[in-house]
Amino acid sequence: MKTNKIDLDLDFIGGQGSLTKIEEKELSDFFKSRKLSARTTIRQQVGTTIRPNVIA
């Protein structure tokens, strides 16, 4: 039995119209929150480095 494969034209998924002001605001807020969360995880990883005490 042959399986059917559907080719998607990704340029047209979601419609061809422009975004509304509300949709633009929601996307902007989403990317801002994502950027801030990425910064906090980087800071947490960098701040947990433990250095050994060296007596010279």
C-alpha cells in the first residue's frame, strides 16, 4: 500500500493578509518574554561556577 504525502506550500499557511495591531502586539510581547527568560537562564548557569580555593 502506498502512503500519500501532502506537499505543503509554507508561504501560504496562515493566510496571505497582514497581521492586525493586536496580533503584532501579542507577537512582540511573546518575543520579549522569550528573550528575557533566555537571559535569566544564561545568568543562572554562569553564576553557579565554583572555583577551588588555592593557597599560594
